[in-house]
Amino acid sequence: MKNFFNTLSLFLFVFSFSNPVFALNKNESLLEAINDPNRNPAYSKRDKYRNPYETLTFFKINSSMHVLELSAGGGWYTEILAPYLRANGKLSVTHHNPDAGGYYMRSRNSFDKKLASNPLFEGVKVITADVPPSNAFTEPESQDLVVTFRNLHNWLGSDSMKAVMQEAYNSLKPGGFFGVVEHRAPEGSSMEFMKKSGYVTQSLAIKKALEVGFELVRTSEINANPNDTANHPRGVWTLPPSFRLKDKDRAKYELIGESDRMTLLFKK
């Protein structure tokens, strides 16, 4: 019996280190932010695809950091980061220039309204950022961590990926981290395919980051989806949650789930 418990203890010890969710030193405050009932229920439903705990842990986040989220969009990650960093850290986000009109104005106005609706978002600094950047995002070397989620394809489409990554690099303190999640294209995909489909090859993402001075720390398959071929009629937006084909083949795309994604960590 003693040997059994010794073996079990060793198994649990090893298992905890190989599986972040079950690690003995869980980040309880991060889990609390992820499980916060104030989150948009439609956003929480996406956790099974976006793996926020595992992803942010992989990015080495802690609650005392100064964090910059690039191109915050609808605020999916902002809803987690803002309450997590509120007490001891600082969250800044970049967002569209409303003066650009159209979609950019609507997206920014919706985001600003979201922040104003909940005291948990107090203290979040919103930075108007053009793409390509026309001004520095933050003071140089002021951030501990810069993150971006599913935005590289947008920057690639405007030939701005390297320029935005340069601003991320400039914003970070020496030794700071840059975390990236992006829809992953099959290696060998053409630039035309990437710009049209919303998928980016992992090798291109890494290449551009290295060119501005980053060091690749490691990659992860946390957000991988082997069911996604990246070959869809309306690109990545064919899949959930966009469903650009509406009801056509919806069950098929629901079964695939959200896109296959690379998860990358760089260091300054």
C-alpha cells in the first residue's frame, strides 16, 4: 500500500507540471477573472476554444504587470485582463481611430461603451492606434507584457505586421514578453491566400517578430485544432463564431469548431 501511494504521489507531481490547469500552484486570481459572472456569456462559451487560462499562463502573466493588449476588438480578452490586473497591475489597450469612420468608428464606439458600463474596467487605458502606426503606442520600455489575439492577419492585410510588432517591441521593458495567438495557415501558403483567408503561416509570424529584434522563447499547441483545414469558402470567417455562410453547412462548421491557432511567446 505504501508503494502504491508513493507511485500515485509521483504521478500527480509529474502530471501537475505537464498540465497547467491542474498545476498545484494555480493562479487563483486569474481563474477568478475567467470565471467572473460579469463576463459576456457569449464570450465565456468560447473558452473551450480559446483556452484563456492556459494561454495567459503560457505568456507568463502575473497580476502586478503592466500589460498592453493590441487591437482589443470586442474586448474578449479585455474582460479577463481588466479585473485581473485592476488591483496591482495596469492594462492598456490599443483600438481603432473612430475618426476613420465606418466599421472602425462603430467598433471603437461599442468598445468604449462596454468599458463605461462596468466599474471592473475602470483604470483601463485606451490608446487610439492607427495601422500602420503613426505614433508610439506607449512610453518606450514601459510594459512587462504585450499580447495580441487573432490580429496578425489584419495587420498583414494592410502590410503593417512588422510595423506593429516594432511598436510592441519598443513598448516592452528589456526582458519583457510578447504573446501572440493567430489563425494558422498551412506552411507554404501564398501571401495572396493569407491576406484573403485570414490565416497566417507560423513561419511568417516568427520571421517578422525576429526581424524587429524579438527572441522566440517557445511555441505551444494550446490553441491548435487539427480539424481545421484552413480551406473554407469565406476563409476563417466561415467558422464559428462568425459563420459567414449563415445557415449553409452550419452543422459542419460547428463540428470543426474555431480555427487552428498558433500560440507564440517572444522575449525582448
